[in-house]
Amino acid sequence: MRRWLIVAAVLGIAGCGTVDEGERAVFKVWGKMDQTCYKPGFYMYNPLSTNMDDVDVQVQKLEAKKLGAATADTQEIHADIVVNYHPDSDRCHLLIGNIGHGYADKVIQPAVLDALKAGTAHFTLATIIKDREKLREMVKTDLKARLEMSYVTVTDVNLTNFEVSREFTQAVERKQVAEQNVITATRNAEMAQAEAKGKADAAREAAKGEADAARFGAQGFADRLRIEAEAQSNYNRKVSESLTPILVQNRAVDAWREGGSHVPQIVGAGGLMLQVPMPTLQAPKPARPGNE
């Protein structure tokens, strides 16, 4: 905004000013706020009775560092928040008239803290990081409603950092270590169980193999005995079928002769030795026809 003071001999003293884009002008006449926000342009006014003030209505940024709040489980946290805002371009005269140019410290900063506390009260510390986007939306909605009543429009809110107490951090670390130990112990138990099962399966297969081998061996031995018995039986049957009384007597005589004697000798009482002559065995003659 540029302002000039013009002194005229006839008209007296006059002031003028230019309102740039992104600004609004407000006037106070004899200390009373004019109920209008003047848009960019050129304006003339009486500098003796009127004060011309400019208001920046472009988007501005407020950074709040390490704001303290409590979670639903009464854990303390500290957060860094960035708020983008701008004065209401149609009600900037009310903003300046009722609050003044220090509205950022007077209304925005306290509203940010209140909105953060109201938001974190809905979350436990364990879930607040996971639901960070939901918390951001809650803070943004709450903050817009609060600052709307103070003629300020909120365009965006960002939660840039969270810090928790050292005690809670240590507790989380201990919990993570305990959970990891449980996972490791479970994995080791599963590996040991799998190894034991593998050994049991191997032993069972080995025992089965040995049993099968013994069964096959016994079966083979039994088959061999059966075959030998069958062969011996067949042999005996064939021998029995081939023997006749004459053949038996001839073999008996052959046996006596192979022993060194042509006839059997019988020793009786007093050393008397008797020789029993063997009858000559002749095969029966075949019958002739008509001689029956």
C-alpha cells in the first residue's frame, strides 16, 4: 500500500492511498471502524479524521513447535504443527476492529493448542501414529470452526512431528524386545519339532525297510524250503513209482555183493555161521495164448 498526503490551498489537506492485490483496506473515522473491507484500488480520505490501514489477506503460515497434549491413555506427547490461514477478505474490518493486528498470537496460537488437545484425546499413544491422518483431519476441522468465529479462514493443517516421553519409548522398546523373543522362541520350537518329526519319520522308514527286508527274506527262505520239499517229494514219488519187488531184491543182492559177500551170513549161538543161499529170482514168463 502506498499513501500520499496532498496539501491544497483551497481544498485544504487530503490523503490518498493505493491498495494492492492480496490486500484489503480498512478505515477508522474519528476512531470508529468503517464497516467495509475495501478491495484493491486507489482511495482518498481526510488524514485529519480518518486512518487508513491495510490488511494482508493472502495465505500465511504459522508454525507451532512442541505443543503439549495428552492422549486417551493419559500419555503426554509434544507435536509440531504448521497452519496455513488467511484473514477473511470480507470481514477483515471486524478482525482489525475487534482483535487487532496481533490476531495470530491472540487467537490462532491458542486455538491450535486447543484443537490439538481435543484431537489427541480420541487416540491412545500406541495408535496415534497409525491414525495420524485421521488426527490431522480432526484438528483441521476443529481449528477451522474455532477461527471462523475470529474472522480467520484455515486452509490446511500439517502435523510435522510427534515426540513422546522417554519412559514410554523405553516401555515400547521393551515390549518390542519381548515380542521378538517370543517370535524367536516360537520359531526355534517349530524348528525343533520339525527336526524331531524328520528323525521320527526317518526311523520309521528305516524300521519299515528292515521289516520289509526280513519279511522278504523269510518269504524267500520259506519258498526255497517249499520248492526243495516239492522237489524231494516229486523225486520220492518217481522213485517209488519206479520200484518193483524184483528191482528191490536185485538191489539188495547188489548191496550184499558190494559188501564182499555173495550171500548173507548169519552168526548164531556158539559162533555157528550159516550161509543162506539166495534164491534165484526169475521174472515171470509171459503167458502164451491157449495155455491158461
